[in-house]
Amino acid sequence: GDPRDLPSFPTRRSSDLAAFDPTALELAVQAASANLASANAQLANASGAEERQRALHETRTATQAALDAAVQARDSAKASAARARAALDKALEQRTFATLVAEFDGVVTATPGEVGQVIAPGQAVVTVAQPADREAVVDIPEWQDDIRAGPLLSLALERGPTLTARGR
């Protein structure tokens, strides 16, 4: 529905504003964790192979080329483990986005998202205003051209005439 049809309500800093289905994010964390475990196992294997090739090279039973290949494989496995660690860190960070939290005390003024809606990254789901920052838009009919800017005006809301404000 139209977000203007919803009443505004107060929220406190660190309050949950919206929650999203975390299943995909949890699965991404699990996959990244498994990839890291695999990369660490490959690194351990490559490190062991390098140590064996180094020992063989020192006894002159392995060639320099074999040792160089083992060192390169270890370096590659080390880079793969670092890449897997970064992917896990990213997945863990993205999982924290499953819940939107208020950054300050304020008033929820709009909830354009719908329950069950698929949203794109960056799409507005909730709008929170700081109570100290107030703004009003007033539509004045063209035929009422005798209103001039200047003196203080007293305004009342059409939907809540008991709520009044003063402004210029």
C-alpha cells in the first residue's frame, strides 16, 4: 500500500527495523567456510611437499626445477587460502545485513517495502527521520494568492487537527 497511509512510529537507536530471510546469507557463509577449509588443506599439503622437495634438493636427489615447482605450488596455495579467508569475511559481513537496525533515535516515516518482496541492494525498505529535523510541504490553491511569506503561521494537520505547528 501507499506508505502515506501508514502511521509513523518512534524507534530507538539499535532497534531492529526490518529483517530479511537469512537463508541465502547463511548458505554463503557455510560455502565460504568450506572453501577456506579446503584451501587450508591444500596449503598444508603444498607446504609439506615443498619441505620434502627442499630436503631432497639439499641431498641432491631432487632438481632445482622440482623445488621451484613445489615453492610455486605452496605460494599459489597460500594465495588461495588468503582469497578464501577474504571471501568468508565478506560473507560474514553480508550476513550482518539480514537485519536493519536504527542508527539513531527517530521516527519511522515510511515503509515502502512489502513483506515477501524481493529487493535489490540499495533499495529503500524503511525511512527514519530525526525528530529534530521537521519539514512540512503545504499546498496552497492558486486562487488563494493573498498569502505572503513573512509572519509566523499556525498550521494544523488535516488528518490530526489537534497537532499544530508554527512556521514561516
